Amino acid sequence: MLHYEPNKIVNIKRLNENYINLIFRAVAESTEEAILNSLITAKTTIGRDGNKRYSLKDYIEKHEII
């Protein structure tokens, strides 16, 4: 595998601009889903020096938000 491009001219394919919005929306939605899933499934953690970070579930229960 080369770490540089030996050719002086390179052919580049690009996505038709009509499809960019669709792909951008799909990427944004999948990223949002991953973040929400991470927040929902996280557990309360105790770190160095006893620093405690509550999971979303425990935080909501502790502060009686819902």
C-alpha cells in the first residue's frame, strides 16, 4: 500500500448532489440513535477519587424528574 499518490492526475467519483440531503439525513438520524442508545444503556460509574457520574436512569430517579 502506497502512502502517496504516484499519478499526477486522479479520477475522483462524487455523489450526485440530488442524493446528498438523503444521505445526510440518514447519517444524522443514525448518529442521533447511537447517542440516545448510549445514554439509555449507560450505567452509573464511580471514577478516580470517588467521582460519581450517574446514568441517565439513575439521574432521573434521583432528581425526581419524571
